[in-house]
Amino acid sequence: MSQRLSISATVLLALAVALGLYFAFAAVQGPSGILRRIQLEAEITDLAAERDRLRTEVQGMENLTRRMSDEYLDLDLLDERVRQVLGMVRPDEVILR
């Protein structure tokens, strides 16, 4: 003797299965799903590396700026920058190319 589900029970079961599949799909593919989380973690890692690189670059610029300030003037750095930016040389120097 086999029992058959009524139409309303069949519809309810189909609806429950459909909802379960929808929520499973949303958990994996949705805007807050597992795949999006993996993408965000990779992006966070890349951005942290870029932030660290930029911090190092800013620290270097701050150091050069401090060394060129009125309170502390590094004459060697000033000489180097004048030569590099303006292409200036002293009269007693010989340029070899």
C-alpha cells in the first residue's frame, strides 16, 4: 500500500525545495556569499600591500622634505638635487660622457 502525497503537500514540498536551493545559491553566489568574501579578502590583501608600499614612499618623501627644510638643510642633498633637476655643475668639474 503506497501513500500518495496530496497536491497541497506536493506544492509545499516543491516550494520548500525551491526555497532551499535559492538560499543555498545565495549563500554561495550572492552579494554576501562565500565567493564574494573570497574576492574581498584577496582585494584586502592587495590593498594592504599597496598601502604599505605607499607608506614607505611617503616616509621617504617626508625624510627628503625634512632634509630640505629651513630648520635642517642637508647641503649634500641640496647639491644632488640641483645637479639632477637643473643640470648644474661647478666650474672646476669635468663632465665625462
